[in-house]
Amino acid sequence: MVGQRRMMEKPSSLMNNTSHPLQDTITALGSSFSTRRIHPKCLKESTGLSNFTKAQRPSNFVFNDIMGFEKDSDSGVPVKDVKLALRGHVKECYKFNPDQEDGGLERPDWQPVNWTSLRSHSVQSHISKAMGSSQSKAPPVSPPSPLLEQPWRKVSEEYQSNLVFVNSYQPVNKQVKHLRILLHGPVGAGKSSFINSVDSVLKGRPAGRALTDSTSGTSYTKQYRTFELHKISGASYSFVFNDIMGFEQDDNGGVLVEDVKMALRGHVKEGYKFNPKKVLMEGDDGYKSYPTLEDKVHVMVCVVPADALSRLSDETVKKIREVRLAASELGIPQLAIITKVDEACPEVKKDTSNIYKSKYLKEQVERFHQLLGLPLNCIFLVQNNNQESNDNINPAILCALKRMLWYGEDFLKDQEHEFP
């Protein structure tokens, strides 16, 4: 109420002051900005108005005040009259009649639509000119930035230390020569491309040992393959990747969940060709009966594309969850990488160093966290190396790889204590 009174005091004093320089302008216009427009009750009361009053002040907007609704249907403003006011049919200072059931306004009381707003605009223009002010438009409000001020995960600063760690990594558990990383996920997620990306970063040049296909709607990888990466000296790194057939939406294609479980336990032989129609069984040619710790998976990584994360089918999500549960029962640590970030976020496409500053990609990480229950610190963003040269993508790839080695090493240490 105090705010209303103060708002009305200035225009009211302007109209009541006959010596004010605006009086000539208002009089010449036959002003609708008058004591009739600023109703006396507007300056004293905040409720109980029975007239249709408009409180106007020297600005680009006006307020309309009307009679209030009351509990009793025999009093208060009729709903029909409010509807007429919305359409601009209620004249200034019309006195509402609560006694008429269908509203107090009859057609003779209507006014042409926009009459008041046009008249008000004319008066406002003259008032503004007399006061020497210009009708300047408010500066446009800039949309919020799609980027965070600071990256939520630092990767560039740790690039060199991560590279040193990867180059020098050796499993503590002497039962194995290589730490085994299994990649799984939906068709076309970029599992093979990630292997090539890691190989490219470590070699310092493009690499493409894992064959890929960006146009097929079905899994391009058909066999269970182990990729051992080599240093420039010819020596191999102390970790390997296993690439498998991807999950498909229906049961007529893609790798079977039971076959992935077999791979986790080391029962799938190198080169086994997955059969979407038949589960690998003991006695089959591709079945390894007595796997060693070296054959088993030491860390499992789910690979999903950022540009299709929201479109993952319920069936695909169900398969990923089932495999995740099987890995948990075996004590195998799990991570996830979200690929194709440049295709999902224009800011990253323009500058790959924005990968962990993108608000959209951070939302996708949180979405995947809620979908599968993986901790946020186990989900990584990468852009696969599908260009001739792009050094900006290397830090994010090495950051994810180092975490895989960390978690896999923890698993191997546990196995060493369990099976000395």
C-alpha cells in the first residue's frame, strides 16, 4: 500500500500544480491522464475499489486496478467484466455492478479496443518531450553464456604429468603383464574411435588400427579383439583395450549381454565372432575354459555418444545396467566416457578446450549419472581424434585414460592380496 501511494504521489502532484510546465500540454490534449485516471481512492486505499481505474506515471507502462473478487457471488467484480477488461472493452472509471449475474457491462458501455492505450501513449509521448527526456529503449539483455567461467575438471594443467604416468605405468601385480580395459556400449558410440584416439595421442600422429564406420546403423565391430599399443621404441604399453560388438536396440542384433559377462570373466577367446542369435557356451570354439587373471577384465568402460544420450532406448539402458551389475558382482571397477562432444555442443566444436566448461555437456554428465548411478567423478568427456591434428583434444583423452589405469590398478592389487 505504501508503494502504491508513493507511486501515485508524483503524477498526482503534477496534475494538481497549475504552475507546472506540463499543465499546458495536458490541457491541450484534453488529457486522459487526469484526476479521473488517477482515482482518489488509488492514493488512499489498496482494496475496496469499485471503479475501473488506471494509475499512470511518466513511463512506458500503465496499471489497471479493478474491483476485487469476493467470496459471496452477490458482491465483487463479475468474472465476465474482467474478461471484457482483458479485451480492452471497459471504459475508464466504469463502475462495476456486482448485482448483475452476467456482468454489469452492456454493449453501449463498451469502448473501441485499444482506445485507452492509444490515448495514453499519445499523452505519454507529449509528457516525455516536455520533460526533455527521450524514449530510449532499454539495452537488450544478453543471453546467459553457454560456458562456465572455470572448467569443472582440470585437464590441460595435468597433461604432461598424465602423459608421464601413462608412459611409465607398470602393473604392481606380477601375475599380469597388461591391465585389461573393456569398452562396451551402444552401436556407433565411438568405442573403436577412442582406441584410435589414445593410440594417436601416445604416438603423436594419427592412428587407425581399430577399424571404424560412421555410417552403419549396426555394429561394425563383430569380433572380440585385443589392442596392444606400442611405444616409438617398439615396446608395448602395460595396458590393452578390448573392443566388442555394440548393443543394439532390439534383440535381433548387437552383442548379447551374456557374452559381455563371459568377456568380463575372461572366457571369450581372441577373435571370437559374436553371434547375436546365440550365447557363447562352454564347449564352443570361442570359449576359454580356464582363464587367467591376465585374461579377465580389470576395468570396464561404458562408451556413449553425447549427441544421442537423451535418445538411448530403454532396452539399451537395460542392457548397460545389467552388464554394470555383473561387473559390480565381480568387483570390477567401472567408468564411462561420453564421446562426440563436438557434435553435441557448438562451443566445443569451435574450441575443444571448452570441453569441461560447457554447461550443456555438464548437464549430459549429470543425466548419465542419474541414468546409471555411476559417480560423477567416474564419467569423462572426450572428443575422438578424427582429424589430421588437434592437440586440444589430447588432455581430456589422457585424463580419462589415467583414471582407467588408476582404477584398474586398484583392482589388480586387490586380486594380488586375494590370490597371492
